[in-house]
Amino acid sequence: MNARDGLERIRERLIANAADPDTLSLLDTMISRASAPGAERAQATQSQLVRMLVRSPVATNNFHVYNDLVRLEAEVNEVAAQRAAAAEAEADKPVPKSKKYYKQLKEREKREA
């Protein structure tokens, strides 16, 4: 995902979570940086972007910003874990065997009997 799009989604989620205005101003700053020419090729997941924001100097100096971002990071990680579990469950589903497989199995059983 494009970093700018990811930051905009993060901003929307923070607004939905009633984040502190300082947190939103941090996001606005980061979005403006990501909008700079040449920065549009930057790719990152939401999880990576949130981690980057948590480690920013603004977040480490302002505990309201830090708390907003950590809350969002927990939500993002929870959703990622749910998606991973769903993908794993989908991958673990047994694949139905073909008609050819059962014919060959029947022939083997006849030969052995």
C-alpha cells in the first residue's frame, strides 16, 4: 500500500477513535511529507506506519499522542492476527480428491485382494 494512502486511513481511524488533536497534527505532517514529489513510491503496511509513528519524537514526548497510537497499533495487530488465522484456516481445509484418485484406489484394492 502507498504510504500516503496508509497514513490517510490511519488518520480516519484515529478520528473515529476520538484521538487527541496533537495526534492528528502529527498525521497531517506525515501525510504532507508523504505527498512530496518522489515519496509517492514509498510502500508500507499500516502496521509499519503505526510503528513508525509510535517511535516518532512527537509521540515519545507527548503521552496522549503515544496512547492514541498504541491503541491504534493494538487494533491493527488484532485485525492482522484475525486475517492470518482466517488465511491459515482456509489453507488447512482439506482439498477434495478427484474421481481419478478414487478409481485408482479402487483398482489398487482389487489387485491387493
